[in-house]
Amino acid sequence: MSRILIVEDERKIARFLELELQHEGYEVDTAGDGRTGLEKALSWKPDLMILDLMLPELSGIEVCRRLRHESDLPIIMLTAKDDVSDKVMGLDMGADDYMTKPFAIEELLARIRVGLKKHRATAAPASSVITAGKLALDPAKYAVTMDGQPIALTKKEFDLLKYLMEHRGQAVTRDALLSDVWGYDYAGDTNVVDVYIRYLRHKIDEPYGLKTIHTIRAVGYMFSYE
Ligand code: CA
């Protein structure tokens, strides 16, 4: 039975979600503030977390950021506002998905199923370390090193680099990156890919005088390590 943690300070919403999820057969726990939510996420070890953005004690963004240092637990963020910067910030901090309140419970349930399935799919095989020159990426440990020195990446940066390294020497389109790395439709907005490519270059290439992530004009990007 999958465990779901609900972190939401609005009691009515938390209770409603708890009942709906229990009805679906999930084991459910709740937390009413960010600090308790973070503690429960680490101690109770849920399979997925539903995380409200506006929380007392610690904001949802902060919970996400801290949790990502220790766990790749799937996170579905709840946001009260239809605010793009909040969503981008949440996704940036490692949330996997988001829903804007008010939402239809059926849609949330569908996204929970997707989140759980994706997590199982990525967690299942202990994939081996991918290397390119001095760069090494370990999917099992979520770790990247350059010449043995760790490089801190966010979850999305990690996923993006992993995808690029797995497709080494192949041009990959922005659309392919969006659907395979982000996993859902950004309503055609591929700018987020360019933004993350910039982050990656800043961490992987620039400090080491390397050029591993190449822009392929009118197509997308390609990873190669000469
Ligand atoms: Ca709230």
C-alpha cells in the first residue's frame, strides 16, 4: 500500500484529501506546517508528498529545497495562486508536479498515480554509473562528480544531465527533453529547457573550462565530451 503525506495548513482541505486518499486505498498521514511536514517526510518515509506552498513555520518551497538534499520522494505542490514564478520556483526546488487550487480531486488522483508509477520506474533498476571523461553521474546515489569532486545539482538539473549523457553524441530536441525529463506538457513553452541548460553549463562546463553541452541550431542540444 502506497503512503502519502499531506502537508497542508488549511484543515478543511487536509481533511478532505485525507478522506479521499484513504478511500482510494492509500495510507495517509498529514502535517499542518512545513517543519512537521519535513520531519514526517524523512521519518515516516512516504511514497509521495502533497505539499502546499503557503505554510507556517517553513514554506513549501523551503521544505522542497531541504528535502531534496536527502530524498527523491515525488512531490506534488499545491499552489493557491496561478502564479508562474511560484510554479517555476517550486519545480526549480525539485517538486515533480503542481496543481493550482481549487483543483478537481480526480485530476489530483490521476497525478498521484503518475507520480507513484514514475517513481517506481526510476527507483527499480539499480542503474550503473555513467561516465564521460572526468565527469561521472551515479543514478543510484543521485550524485555527480568531476574528477572525484562532488558537484551539487538540483533534481531537475540532475535528470537533465542524466538524459543528455544517456544520449551522448545525439542531438536531442527541446520537445524531447521536455516530455522525457519534465514529463508533462508545458503548453509548448520550451524556454525552461534553455534555462536549465544554462544552469548546467554554469556548473558542469564553465568552472572546468569544458564544453560538453552543445547547442545544435534549430534542433536542441547534444552532450559530448572530447
Ligand atoms: Ca496554505
